[in-house]
Amino acid sequence: MKQNFLSDPKARTAYLATKVIVFGIAAVATWPLSQIFGRRAWVGLAVFGGILAIMAIVVLAVASKGNGVDSGQERDAESEEDRDPEEPIQLELEDSIDLHSFPPKDVPDVVDAYLESVADKGFTEVRLIHGRGIGVQRDRVQKLLARHRLVSGFHDAPPERGGWGATIAYLRPRS
């Protein structure tokens, strides 16, 4: 069940504080105009403050929806609560994997599982995005690839595919 972002006390406080600050800024900005244009400037204040308040509402609403998912797809709150935390999440396989979102200690296991899965699906070439940094993750990934039974070869990606921040691996066909 979705809740209104203003039902959260912190969000409501942030919203109200933002609204007060916005109207305060608008009033300070509009006061000199009121000296020149008279009462019409205060109408401008109301319009300006209203627009800024709407912007603040939109920003807070969007921020309250941000739950760490950057895939662009919203998660179903009920199914997330019902999911067993020990059960693996099923992801769609692609010809590349970005390893930035995995803890460094888990990268070897992730790469191994990824290679097994893509080989089962018939992929013959994959790209492993490990990042440039100082090369520690690149070395770990390439050492794993060098001894992996499914890998027939690998090399740094060409510049248009990530350069030395990614590795292209070639897979042996499954027998």
C-alpha cells in the first residue's frame, strides 16, 4: 500500500520548512518591487511563491519515491515485503555486466555465476565492466578469467566500449 509522502513526519517537516523558506526568499526578493510597483508586486509574490511551493512538493515527492532502485522500474511494495531475503533475485541476462554495484569481495562469485549463466544461454562474447580506478578490480577480474574453464580468451575493451575500464571475454561453447 502506497503512502502519501507527507505521512512521514520527517518529509512533512522538510516540506513545511522548504515552503516557509521559499516564501521568505520570495518576500525578500519581491519587497523592493513592491516599493516600485505597489500592490501588483505582492500578486507576483503569491504567484512566484506558489510556483516554488509546487516545485518543492514535486522534489520532495520524487525524493520520497527514491528507494535505491535506479533501473527505472518501480518495485511492488507488497511483493518486496513477501520476498525471502535469502532467495536470489532473478535478473535478465545481457551481454555485459556492470560490477560497480557489487561489493568487491563478492565480485569473483558474481563473475563466476554470470559466466555460467550466459554460457548456458549461448553467449560467446561478454563485457565485464569493472571500472578504471587504480586497476585492482580489473586485475582480479582478469585473473579469474585467465583460469575460468568457460573462457577461451579476453582483452581490454576498445575505447568505445569502456577501454581499460571493461574487459571483453570470449566464451567456449557448452558441450
